[in-house]
Amino acid sequence: MNHMAMDGRGFFQFLEMWAAAAKGDDVVAGKTTDPVLHDRRLLPFEYDDEQVGVYLQHVAPGLPRMMQENHNAPPLSCRNFTFTASALCHLKELLANVEDTGTKKPSTFVALGAHAWVSIAKCRGFTDGARVFAAFPADCRSLLSPPVPDGYAGNCVTTCLISLTGEELTGPDGLARASSCIRTAIAEVKRDPLAHWRDWFAKVEEIAPGPMVILTGSPTLTCFGMDFGFGRPARSDLASIHQDNQVVMSAGRDDGSVQVSVAITADWMPALTEIFKVDA
């Protein structure tokens, strides 16, 4: 699942429907499991075909030949981190205290996204004036007019691209800066989710190459609430996490917890592990 057929929310909707069908249930993970929908005509977006053309022009300019993977890249290490409910509360309180937002705490995605962005910058030594980018998808289902039906399981996301210098990220107020940057990007998407659909790739290509942290998933998506007839899963691993500095969030097995899966060049995983932990 790399957004070829569906996005993360659609993928989990499909799994929930599959689990319910396997057990003969009408409800799984606390939600009614109606058949998922995969009809792009459900999207109120008249430039769909044009968008496909823009996308293919950038990711596969030599069709029918596809871009080749870089097999000389250093090996990656992948690890799952679990943030308990108390650890998340501690992280949000810390952010609420350092950000100029009064008593309003950040969302779980914002808090963990900022923490991951700063942690990766620190462990990899991105501490100078060069920009360190972060990219994350934003679900547009409820933002379009009219809203997309709940059962739609195809792609319906836009991508947010933000950056701060390494010096800003690793400085004393780095966490607050990162959180504020993520919040601002989310607010812009809410104002106009389709503002940059034509020029997004051009904007990316104009940016000088630099380190990128990829933030994906959502703390609301869970495999642990699904039962295919064998009981709840004891472990959940992501097969699609394969990019350096990639961070994927999903709901943890225990109530209120979040599992954060990270892929990073193997040499840097020990340093990240020490920085990334949050003591409640």
C-alpha cells in the first residue's frame, strides 16, 4: 500500500470489512463495516484525469519504463516504538508549555510528528543552517464540498511539505518550532485542500535537495482492534515502510497508546532509540 490503490484510511477500512466478513460480524473495531467503495467519481474533483497525468509525468516520465530503485543505498533498520497514554500526555503537556498556545494541547499526530522530526535531526547531526524538510499526507475526505462518503477507500489525501533549518530544529525551542510548523500546514489544508494540486511537484523540484523526514499514518488507525477469528493481533508490522527517515503512526495495542514505526539508515538507529524515548 503505497497510495497506488488506496490511502491509509482506505486500507484500514478494507481490513475492517475483511475481518468482519471472516467472522460473520456486522461490527469490528467499534464501527459498522459496510462494503468499501472504490469509485473515483465519488470525489467532487473535476480535474482527476489531469491530476493523474501530472503525477505520472513526474514519477514515471519514461513510461512504460518505470524508475529504478537505488540498490546502492545503505541498509535500513526498522523498529516499532510504543508511546503509552501517559508518555503521550507528558509530551503534549511539554509542548503546551513551550508553545505560545495558551493551555491548548497539540493533537497526538502533531506532538509525535514534531518529536520525530526533531529527534531524527538530532541523531543525524542536522544542526547547521541547511533546511531539513518534513512531508506528511492530510486526509481531505471531510474537507471537500460535498464531503466524500465515509465508505470511500481510494486515495483522498494531499501532501504537506514543510521545512526548518537544522539549527532551528535542534535548538532549545526546536520542539515548539516543529509543532507550530506542522499546525500551520494543517490549518492551510483545512482552508483550501486543493490549493497546490497542480504545482506541488514543481514546488518540490525547485527545492534544493536536502534531508527529508516522512511522517505518515495516523494514531487513529489500528490493526489491534481487528479479529479475523483468531483473536486480537499480538504484533503489527508494516511491510511498506522502506524509506530512510520514514515515520509511521498507528494506534497501539493498549488503550490510549500509539505505535510509531521508524525506518532509518541502520547506523543511526542506536542514537535515535536513545533520543526518541519519552519517559512518562
